Amino acid sequence: MLLVLFTGATALIVEGSMVHEPGKFLLVMLGLYLTGGCANALNQYFERHIDAKMERTKKRRPLPMGEISATHALIFSITIGLTGVLVFAFVFNLLTAILSLSTILFYSLFYTLYLKPNTPQNIVIGGAAGAMAPVGAWAAATGTMAVAPWLMFAIVFLWTPPHFWALALFCKDDYVKAKLPMMPVIKGDDSTLRQMFLYTLALVASSLSLIYFHSGLFYGLAAAVLGFFFIKKAYRVMMNKSETLIRGLFGYSIIYLFALFFAMIIDSFIGVKI
């Protein structure tokens, strides 16, 4: 959720028209919070039995812990989702409402119920849902599409495999227990690490391409430095296969994404173009 809100806020700041309209800015954030929360909550509703089997989730999520009932969880999920979609439809525009509703349905139904239990490409394809916040926020502000938010989408989309597969590598036993076909379980560690490295290369290339469409000098330098260290860490993990290095890569991937989008924010105020 923090990722959704931060990347969405970044898109609004980079686009610029709502920077001086804090009320509308906060309403976009509310819409993202409600619709993103709905997708997340529906995911937990549908996966409550799987979550109960996994060490990573059974003592951290309310449904397997018995803190709320499945019926209440479903009602809550649908209520906040519909509220978020209606905020986008009536306060902003129909395009944003359609994008947000499509993201909810894609993540909670197609990803959760079909992709995740059936293909090791689940994280790759499903990552599209988590990457939609910049596109939705930009659409709310302008009522149109543009190249820049789709490049932000591409950054989050390509970031998702190396980030989540790093997690899957050191939580592999949980996924075996839950019978989920995550990439390390199906293809093995070596194949997963190679793919993580390739996705990292594509991610860094995508991040640098934003320079040609909207960002400037500060962002370009930040993207190059952050990307260099990401590639270096992904390569070291691929060559050494150390759990310590894998955990380090996972931690750095979080720092990388937030630092990259923060650099976009700073760059939008500096305004020095290459």
C-alpha cells in the first residue's frame, strides 16, 4: 500500500496540476488507498486458507489468525473498493474509475485465483496491478494518458520480479508447503537468479528512458547510480547464491524503488533538463 500511494503521489507531483490543489491531491490519494486496499483485502480473503499454512503469513494476517470473520472481510473489501471507484468516477473522471476497477478485478480475481496457483509467471503478470498507481493518478489529474506515467508503470512492473523472487528464494519452503508454483520452486534457484538479473537490466534501462520524456539531470544521475548498485548486487547474487546476499538484494530493492521515485519528485521541483 505504501508503494501504491508513493508512486501515485509521485505521478501527481511530476504531472504538476494538482500540486497547488491539496484537496484534490488528497482525494486521489484516498481513492488509491481504498481501491488498492480492496485488491489487497480481497487477495487475503481468497487466500485465507493458504495464508494459514505459511509461516510468513499465518501469524501476521487477520483472517488466518481468526481476528475477523471471512464474511466481514469480504463485506469490508467490497465496500472500500466501491467507495474508491465512486470517488474516482464522480470527483475526477470515468477513465480513472475504469482503470481502478479493472486493477481490482485483475489482481483479486485473475492474479489471485488463476495466475498465482497455476504458473510460475504469476508475479511477472500480476505485477501489472501493483504498477498501475502512477497511470491512475495521472489519469485522475488530466483525464488522459501520457508516456511518462506508463514509464513509471514499466519501472514498477520490471522491479517486481527481482524484488519478489528474492523474497520467494528465502521463503521457498513456505511456497512448497502451500503448493504455490513460485519461480524458485518450479524452475530452481539458478534459473530464478538469472531471470532476476535480466529483469534488473531491463528495469535500469527503463528507468533511464524516463529522462527522454519528462525528467531531468538530477533524476538521470540518481537513476544511473541507483541502477548501477542494483545491477551489481543482482550480479553478485547470481554468481554467489548466498542467502545473505539474496536478503541484501531484497532490502536494497525496496530502497531503490523509493529512492528512484523520490528522485523524480526532487527533479520535478529542480527542473534542470539534460
